[in-house]
Amino acid sequence: MSTIRLTMAQALLKFLDQQYISIDGVETKFVAGVMGIFGHGNVTGIGEALERSPGNLAFVQGKNEQGMAHAATAYAKQLNRTSIYACTTSIGPGALNMVTAAGTATVNRIPLLLLPGDNFASRQPDPVLQQVEAGHDYTISATDCFKPVSKYWDRIVRPEQLMTAALQAMRVLTDPADTGTVTLALPQDVQAEAYDYPASFFDKRVHVVDRQQPSPDAVKRAVELVAKKRKPLIVAGGGVQYSFATEVLKAFAEKFGIPVAETQAGKGSLPWDHPLNVGGVGVTGSLAANKLAKEADLIIGVGTRYSDFTTSSKSAFPHQDVQFLNININRSDAVKLEGTALSGDAKVAIMQLTEALAEAGYASGYKDGEIAAVNAEWNAEIDRLYSLEREDGFVQTQALGVINETIDKDAVIVCAAGSLPGDLQRLWRVGSPGGYHMEYGFSCMGYEVSGAFGAAIAEPNREVYSLVGDGSYLMLHSELVTSLQEGRKLTVLLFDNHGYQCIHNLQRGNGSDGFGNEFRYREQPTGGYTGAPLPIDFAGHARSLGLAAYKATNAEELREALKQAKAETRTTLIEIPVLAGTNTSGYESWWNVGVPAVSESEKVVAAHHEMNKKLAQAKAY
């Protein structure tokens, strides 16, 4: 057998460089490169391999471990899971900084390969710098913390173990049903140990993603269910986009006259102005979708996890005869809400269901103009919110309207947390496929800037905008420096409302007077955060990092700043002070957040009783 003598780290990179993915006959190089921050746990192992023998793998220098892993996640998400970046760190705190990003990728079903350094397998220098010493189990290290948030986890304690571990890693990373974070923990000494690897291990491998066919019996059961229903509603999730099923979904909806509501990950499955697109559904949904959801006798979920936001904590679909048909590659999602499972690839399943329903002569029972009427009502509301003005400051919904109407139609917006995701799901009119990039499976504060950087790597020919609140920006913005370093321009639209105002609103809506969520000075000597707002110069901060920066306090200034930002060749930030509480809410939805049954506040107790009333109207499971 022909062999090649390499260190484990060198072999890992050589293997990753030869991995490809094939979908519908289109072959793509799967691993584009490695993002990394070096420390003693990886600099002489993977670091040496990246320096001396990277092959065709690009290296991107991160500035924060969580941030670079978010960027890698966003890169894969923007490319519909057809390409990834791996992430390497040292042991201890460097590794642990990626745990949040690991959870973000896994919850969102996005492939993310993490290569954290680990303790010496030999234990000769124990305890090594940054080692966690677990007295009850000496095999435990910091990297064990990745187990709950990884779809595959392994520790390579001998160089030859790499071969089986790497193949298992690729199995999960390229599996549309089971993808998420893969963590390969790499002990510091083992990275540098040599082994005679079979040359065949480094042959080009093409991982063919076969479209899983639903069984004929499952299609038959689905047809029988749909045939009995008059007012079905499609809920399009992220799986529609990841399976490249947008066009077949559109044809299906048009063929049978079925309205399409969208989750955050599914937004953009149909053009915003398509007559059957009724917008977001659930807690942050549109009035149109939520009205139709209440009357629907069948929910056809396509590629959705049915999160509590999508289902309004299982209260969005109250029709006494409502049933669920779940089209999903992931079996655990397909059986949710006691649904009839149509397990398989979304594109194939929709095509087969279309053919079978056409043969059965099916048509929905919506009256002429019924869907158009709720859409017209909702679009009028969007127009109203986009034009809303106040004399005492800039309204957040008006700012979004200016942005939506000014930036390029093929631009990409990236967001994740705060009040902006709700406003965007309700109000944003998506201009083109891939233009709406929302991480809302984890709603991870800090994803916005890093994610925009990852999207900019994935889409170098499109303008990329990070829509971020001041709270998320303060949590994590390190990869702005990396975007300058890499020459990957993005534009940060920073909405400054002096704190965590989304949660402040939630707090006050459930009986609180407001506590701990606004960025204000502490009233001295023993008071709370009730003083004046903190005067933070975000534009000045951005300039100190090397960005171009502007500030816009009204619609006219914002339009001009957006034009100036587009003309810039480097990453740019626009600071947008907005009035707190000028976001959207409600629209016939409810969210169960758990309100205390006992409190010194009568308002809290009253909110608890109101919660119980809503809970009594929701599905129990």
C-alpha cells in the first residue's frame, strides 16, 4: 500500500482540501478554507500545517473565536450549505469561546466544522496551560462542553484515528437531515505526531447528496389528507431554500391556490409581491398570515422546525379540525404537532405531491379575492409603518422603510436578535433570492456583524448589510477588523435605542416597570440604572477601527448616508439613533414566556392570569 508520512494536522488539511459535494449533478469544493486564532494548543500543529502545506485552503485570521465561527456559519448558510470554512483555536478559553457558535449552527441545521485544540494526550506536561482539571474524571477537558451542541463529536488521541473520524465528520456535515456542528478535538501533541497514512485517504471524495424520495404510501396518505381540506396554509421554512425548492413550491401554491406563510429562515421562498405570499407567520408574523392561520384547517409545513415563534406557542392554528402535513427531510421535525409525515427531500416531495393532487383534481376552497384582501390590508399597514414619523425622534419602522427602498434589490441583509427580527419578518420586502439572511433558530446576539462578514465572503458581488442593535453590537463586533483585513466590504446599520429594548418591551408587557435593560447611568450612590442614557459615539468608535462611518438622525440623512456607504470601498457603519419602543408587535399573535404566579406586583399577577387564559386556548403539546 502506498503511504504518505504526515503529521496528523497536515493529514487533516490534506484530506479537507479534497472534499467535494454534489447536488443535482453540480459539483462544488466543500471546504473553502480555515478560519483561525492561534495559541499554544494549535499554532505548532495546525498552524504549521496551514503555513507550510495548506493546499488550496484559504486561511482567514479571526479576531474573536465566537465571531469567526459565526462567520463560518453564515458563509455556509448563505451558500445553502454547499461550502464551509473550518475553525481552529487553542485549548481552554479559545475553544470554549466557540461553544455558543456551535449551538447556533446546530440549532439552525448549518454545517460547521470546529477544530479546537485539546490537552496533551500523553499527559506528560499536565496540567498544561489552560487545561481544565476535572478531579472526578481526568479524561474530561474543555472540549467536552461541545458535546451537547454538536451533531458529531470526536477526540483524536492517536494520529491514525483521524481517518475514521474525518470520514464520519464529512458524513454529518453533508447530511441534509442531520447536519450541524461537527467538533474534532485535537490534542496539542497529537497534532504534531507523524503517521504513514494510506495515499488513498487523500483521494478526491465527492459526497453526493441524493434527494431522498418519500415513500409511495406516504404520498398517498398526504393526498388523502389534503383532499379533505378546504383552507390549507403552507408554512415555508428554511428547508425550502436549502433544498433549492423555491420554484416548485411556487408552482405548487399556484396550481392549487394555497397561500404561503414564511418562517424567518423561509422568508424569501416566494417573492414578497407574489399574490399568494402572505408574509411571516406566528409571534413576529404579519396580520395577513396570522388571520389565515386562524381559519386554516390544514397546515402544510415545508422544511420547518415549528419553533414557538412560528406556532405562537402552539396557539396560531386554533381551527377545531386543523391537521398538519409535514414535509421534511428530518424525521424528528416531520412528526411534530402529531402531523402526517411526508419524510423526504422538500423539492422531490412537493413535486410528487403536486402530481398526485393534480390527478385527484384538488383545488383549495378559498373564495375569489379572499387572499388578495388580507394581503392588501397588510401591505397598506406596511406602507403606514414605513412612513410613520414623530417629532421627538426617528421611528424604527420608518428607518427600515428608507433602507428597504434605497439599497439594491439584490442586496443581502443579515440580522439575528432584538426587536429588528420581528420588524424585518413583518415588514421587509425581500428583493431577490438569498437577500434575507436571518439567524433566528438561536437568535444569537453578536451574530449580526460576524454573520455579515461571512455572507460577504460567500457573496463578493452583492452588497451586504448587517442590521444590528446597539446591544448586539457591543457584545461582538471584532470581525469588522477582519473584514478590513480581507477587503470584504459590508455595511453595518446600527440602530441605537440605548439598550436591550426588545426585552425591555417584553418585560413591561408582562407586568414589570422595566428593570436592567436600558443603557443608563446608575443613580448614585445606591440607585439603579435610572440616570441619563449613556452617550456612546458609535460612528466615532467605527472610525477608530478604520471603518468609514456616518450618522443619520432622520429619513433624509439616512438616504444620503446609504448612498455614501454604497460608494465606499471599505466596510462602513451608519449610526441610526431611533426611539425606543417604535418597533412592531402583536398582530393577532401570542408568545408564552412564563409569567410568575406569585409577585409583590399586582400587574405581574394580572399578567400571569392573562397568560393562563391564552394557554388554555393553545395546543398542549
